[in-house]
Amino acid sequence: MTPEARDRLAARVARDIPEGAYVNLGIGLPTLVANHIPFDREVILHSENGVLGRWKRPEESERDGDVINAGKEHIKLLAGASFFHHADSFAMMRGGHLDYCVLGAFQVSECGDLANWHTGDPEAIPAVGGAMDLAAGARKVYVLMQHVGKGNVHKILKHCTYPLTGIACVTRIYTDLAVIDVRPDGLTVIEMSPDVTHEQLREATGAPLTFDIPTAAVDDSGIPSLTGFP
């Protein structure tokens, strides 16, 4: 994805984070969500390296090498933010104190299984970090990712083929093509990017899809599309 597309997708996730929520933003693409939550909305961000509060992307001149998020990216803390011990941070994650977490993924299954720490490649270095704790501890798990992988391989599947991070833990999937809810009866598309058709989305997905898109999002051709997609 282009930097512009990544920012649009992060802004779309930010729209769904409500007032008063405590939210962990995972490493990589999910960290961009912090830049799109309105500052007049009371949302408390959590980073597993021991940061709580609000922050934003700093200008070059504002960078402090000691102030980073879990992905080792520089952040600028806003008033009221705090630091604390790593063990306390994990206690928050494991104790059910987070309303939402936003994670990247290698694969998501139709029942919400998540694989985001290892591709099974024997050359790869396993690095699960706090992903398992977040997948099990957060009340809702949002996945933010590109819809298809390199070589057009499916990332949304009937069953994950990579080692799992969590079982039936994903609530909603946000991709460059659509927003998809994980429901008891399978995957339901609730929004689509304006330039994507039902057929294209089905071809890009390795699991059955149903569509539940508001009537207001149907264009003159009768094909549902998300006219408000950022």
C-alpha cells in the first residue's frame, strides 16, 4: 500500500474507536491509528512497552530517543500521558483492562482465528511479543492489514495455515478493499472501497463472504460501495 492508502485505512479504523475507550495499537500499520483519533475525543492509548495516554507522530525536531512505542517508533506524548513498568503493562493486557486492540496479521480465518507472529518459515525468528496476551485479553480485536499478500495470496481464509496467535478472537477486519465483521455465521462485509465489486472482493478472499451494506451506500449501478471510505 502507498503511504496515503495506509493513512486512509488508519483513519477508517480511528472512526470506530469510541469515546472513553482504552486501546492498544499493535506494531506496524496499527500505530498510524494514533494520528487520526480526534484530540477532542477522550481515548486512552496503551503501548505494551509501558506507555498510557495520548501521543502523536513527532516532527523531526521533537524526537526524543527515549520516547518510543512498542514498535520502537518515536512518539510525542501529550498532556496526561505516563510511563510505567513493562510488567504492569502486561498485567493490563492480561487482566481484561483494554477495550480494543488493533493488530496486524499474516492471516485471519472465517471464525476469527488470528495468525500474526510467525509464517512457519524455518529461517524466521519467532517473535510473538505481546500479541497473544492482547488477542486473549482485549474485549474487541480489530485487524488492520492489506487484503491480499505478495503474489496475490489470500490472507483471509477458511482456516489459517500459519501458527495461531489466538483462536476465534478477531472481531472486525479492516483492509484496503473492505471492512468485514467476523460473526457467528461467518464473514460479513459491511463496507467496501468504492472501486471494488462483489466479484473482485470474493476473488481476493479465501473464505465465503456475505454482504450487509447499508442501502445508503448503494450507487446508481446497484452495486454496494462505501461512498464514505476515507
